[in-house]
Amino acid sequence: MIASAPGKIILFGEHSVVYGRHAVVSAINLRCRVKVRKSSSFKIKSVLGESNLDFDRHPYVVQAVRRFLEVKNIPGAEIEIESEIPIGSGLGSSGAVIVATLAALNAEFKGGMDKEDIFQMAKQVEIDVQGRASGIDPFISTFGGSWLFPERKKVSMPFKFFVINFGSRSTAEMVKKVAELRERHPEVMEKIFDSIDAVSLEAAEIKSEDRLEELIAINQSLLRAIGVSNPEIDETIAELERKGLKAKITGAGGGGCIFGLYKGEKPEGSFVVEPEKEGVRVEE
């Protein structure tokens, strides 16, 4: 069986959502596809290479298998992964591969899980691997659409976005970095999280491109304040601003991707994504 799940773009609220604030997130039209076949042993194949249940090489897939084994005791499976989502980019590649893996295993072995079950298991897998997670990525990959969290309130997001990828970085390391800064400066960090929260709540109601761009710029300044930007990102955003474009980090930061509103012309080195309504689906 083949299952696919979309990536995501966090428009507003990354990091602060881990500490109980709001975020605005949308599924995007890039997908991860996972093919599962019954087998007498486990074998995983992806762009990262081939392995059995090698956690170091395929941590999210291996942990997804381990969690699925709690539902259905199976002797093995051949798992093949293909993804349109850049790895380590902040566009939800890990959430998508977890959800697609669980959905494909569930379909191939008749695990009896519905979408809510898949989401809850995928969220636990993410926590198992990263240590701390908001659950947004697996939720979006499971259900698709655009949402305000943590209420799970659907929002309208009728925009396309340009995305520039700065390369892979570790979500777990960036989450840890913010947590350590919060331990050292709790009052300052909580106030920054409150400001990001206000941006997210306002953005969830906005239909104006100009006002949304203003919030993009504000949110990026706040992300820089909590230490998840870097000189390369700052310089690129400054160059975009000289051309009249606003951009911000999406995801954990420290690399990964930045995005801005697409208005018909792509900045150099960018690609375009748009919101995706459909979440995980079984394709075969």
C-alpha cells in the first residue's frame, strides 16, 4: 500500500506554540509518499540509504514502526520513501514521513486506525525522537488545510508563498536552544512569546496582503530576538526588503526555509508553494 501526506508551512507562531501560545499553520502542496509491503523482516529505503530498523539513519520511520507494533504485531515490512519535501527545511518533512508511514502500515496490515489515531500516534513518535514537540506537524500532515492552533480552528489562507531553502538543520537542537535561553531569561522570553502570540491571533483574521506582510516582518524580528535566525538569513531578508518584499523563518530556524507572499514573480533561488486542503491519503 502507498500513503502520502503533505508538508506544512508555519506562517506564524513557531517556537512560542511549544509554550502554549497560538500558531497559524497550513499544509502545502508538497508530499511525502511511503510504500509498504508485507515481508518477513524490516527494510527501509530512502534518499538517506537502506537499512533495517536503524534508528540513527531513519529515526522517525523506525520509531513510527515501533509505535505501530504496539497496535499490530507484524513480522516485518519493506518500506520505501519518496518525498517532495526538502529534509530538515522546516517544511514538515519529518511529520509527513511519520504520518505517511503510519497510514501505509495501517492500510497494508489492517491496523484499524482512523485519522485521529494516526495523528495521536504520530505526535507521540515526534516527541519520542525530539524530546519536545507541539504536535502541529503531524496534525497538519494528517488533516491538511490551514489552522489556528491550539484550538484547531480552520482559517482562510488564500495566498501563495515563495520559499527559499537555506539547507538542513536540526529541529531538536533549535528547540533545545530556545528552551535553554528561556531558562536563563524566563521573564523576557515569556513576553516575546506573548508578542508572537498576538501576531498569530491577528494573522488568523487577516485577508489583506499588505497587513499580512507587516506581521511577517514583525514575527521575524521576534524570532531573531530568541536566537533562531542567523547572519545568512538576516542578510537575505534584508536584500528582499530592499526589493519591497517581506520574509520570515518558517519552522525551527537556524537554517531551513524562509517564506514571503508570492505576487507573481519569484525571488532568485526560491520556489512557490500553496495551501493544500487534503491531508494524509491512501493512494493504493
